[in-house]
Amino acid sequence: MITNFFIFAISLWVVIKGATLATKYSVKLAENFHLSKYIVGFIVVAFISILPETLIAINSAMDGIPEFGLGTLFGSNVADLTLIFAILIIYAGRGIKIESKVLKNVRLYPFFFLLPLIFGLNGHYSRIEGAGLILAGSLFYYLVFRSGVEKVKALPNGEGKYKNLTFLLFAMVLLLAGAHFTVSSATALAESLKISPILIGLLVVGLGTTMPELFYSLKSMKRKDDGLAIGDILGSVLADATIVVGILAFISPFSFPVKIVYITGVFMMVAALVLLYFMRSGRVISRKEGYLLLMFWLAYVVAEFMMSR
């Protein structure tokens, strides 16, 4: 058991480190290619940030436990929408400003979130449903890409382009290796402790894979660039709920305990609605609302433990 715990801790650290490096160098590559900062936040950084849970989900599906991957995806989303925003607000000591472009990009957010829940009500994702989720997620990102008009300052003469690409590929290798050993060690650890692998995925792994979004958003908040911080988190969550789940189902349709949808999925949907309400009320997520998001996440943790008994 101690060996499995050690391997799990090291593997999760490798996943987080790899994702952090991937985020850093993907942003630099985006600057090389003159991409808008909103595209960087909602698409480039968001897609790099979801690599840990994506690779973990794919590895779990290949190992015959797709419910572990689904639990990781939904669990990390709940943490992103509540705990991570609360940490950002507490860290900054102020509310988070919501820019009009961000509100425009997320106006259809609830609709996209409903799709994976509706498709999963029967405890099964088919290949057709997977394709539908991929298309829905792609539509969201197309709309974001089309609205990205402000450009970031490009690095002179494409400075560091090949260096950035090399480090990005290295980070991807770290992610692949870390994801494989995270799944195998977490499953073995759950068996030794007689804990459901789903619970490990929902809480421990799901929380660990939110670190890339957290680190990037903290840096953005420090620079008082609230739009980038919010874009990264919201983009990551939407990609997890649609494209990543869709890819898993399209590659190999799978069944899972329906309580993942009825409990974790519902918490995810409600968290999104509450967050959007806070964002639209005065276009600032206040410190008081940040603490309410923290309490919501704690309620989610308690509910998961109660239902796992």
C-alpha cells in the first residue's frame, strides 16, 4: 500500500508539472502566432490544461475502468467551478472582474453543460452521443474563436518558437507517463484501502488535475488580467464536459454507475449556474460569493462521501 501511495503521489506530481510546463510554453507559442488573449485563455491554455484529466480518462478506459475517468472529469469540473474560483478570490483579496467579452462567450454555457447529463441519464454513452458531444464542444470553441479580435504582442521574429515547441513536446511526454501511472497506482491504492476507485477519481485525482488551471489563473490574477484567468477555467470545464467525454464514448462506448450523473453531474450543472449568476450580478464575483462557492464545494465533498458508503 505504501508503495502504491508513493507511486500515486509522484505520478500526480508529474502530471501537474507536465501540465504546468505545457501551459507555459503553449502561451508562448500563441504569442509567436499573434493569437488573441481570449483565444489563448478559452482555447489554447484551456486545452493544454485539460490534458491531465484527458489522458487519465483515456488510460482508465483502456484499463477497463471508464467510470474512473468519467468521475475524474466531472469531479475536476466541480472543483474548477467552485473551489478554484474561491481560492483565486481569497488569494487576490478582491472580487474578480467579469469583462463583457467573457459574458458573451459563456451565454450558451448551460446548454452545453446539459448535453452530457441528458445523454448519460441511462448510465451509458454511445458512439453517436460521443460524436454529438464532440460537435457541441467544437461549436462552442468556434464561437469563441470567431469573437477573439484583440491580439497579443508577438515575440520579435518568432523568437524562441522552436524552443517553445520542444519544451511543449517534452511536457506532453511527462503528461503521458504521469497519466498512465496515476491511473494504475490510484486503482491499486483504492483496492488496498477498500475505497471505490470512482471516489478516488472524483476527489483526489479530480482535484489534482485542476492544478494547471489554478497556477495559470493565479498568475493572471497577479497581473490583474481577470479575463484570462476566467477564460482558462471556463474553457477547461466546457472541454472536459463535452469534447473529452465525447472522445471517450466515440472511441469505445461505455457504461458507468448512473449516480455519477445524478450526483456529480447535477452538482457540476448547479455549480455552473450559480457561478454564471454571480458573474452577471454586477459583473463581479465578490469575496462573499467566493466563500459561498467554497461552501458549495465542501457540500459536494460531503455528498460524495455519503453516497459512497
